[in-house]
Amino acid sequence: MTWKVHWNGREVDADPAGFSGIELQMIKERTGLGFWDLVKGIPKMDPDAVRATFWTVDRREDQELKFSDYAGPSFRDLLPHLAAFGELVEELGKAVKSAVGETKGMPGTQTSPTSTPDASTEPSTTD
């Protein structure tokens, strides 16, 4: 999955799903946005989400690029690319559902965040 955007005279892949853990940690430190907040913030034109996404892309070429000095793209520049971002998020959602389905029932995985042990598997307290 990629989100190709024409930015700074070149076509870049601005897909947050391709960001490394270190890049996502830097975004969180600077904006407070975790991965899902970042992904949800882009189509809402959240200024921190947009700025952090493009700062990350541009920082790959210029390690000295400071977030505090970085303006990012204008929203006018970004608007033509938002439809493609929606498709990317939809594909990401499908990939997550597929991955969760593949792990269902595997040892060490939880099948439901609110599941409780059933009575037949609880330790007996009447011994």
C-alpha cells in the first residue's frame, strides 16, 4: 500500500503505514499522535497529522530538518490527494482485519478485548 503525493517537486510515498517505529515515536513525541490518531487526522486535515506526515517523508532526505521549523504542504496542495488516502485507509483496515482473523485462536492471542473466562475454565475455589 502506498499513498503517492506530489510534494516539493517529486512524487513521494506519504503512507504512515510505511513509517518505522522510530519515525512514529518521533511523531508521537512532537505531536502526541499515535499511529491511529495520525491516520484518522489526515483526512480531517488535522494540522499536526499533516505536518508530521510530510516532515517524516522530508526528514528521510534531510536528517537535520527540525519539526519546529517545518511548515509542511499547504492544504490546497494536499486536497487532490485525499481521495487516494481514503482508499489507502480502507485497504489498511482490510489488512488489519485479515491479520486479526489469521491470529484468532492462536496461543497468546486474545479473541475479544472484553472476553471473560467461562465458568468451566476458571480455577475451582471449592477444593
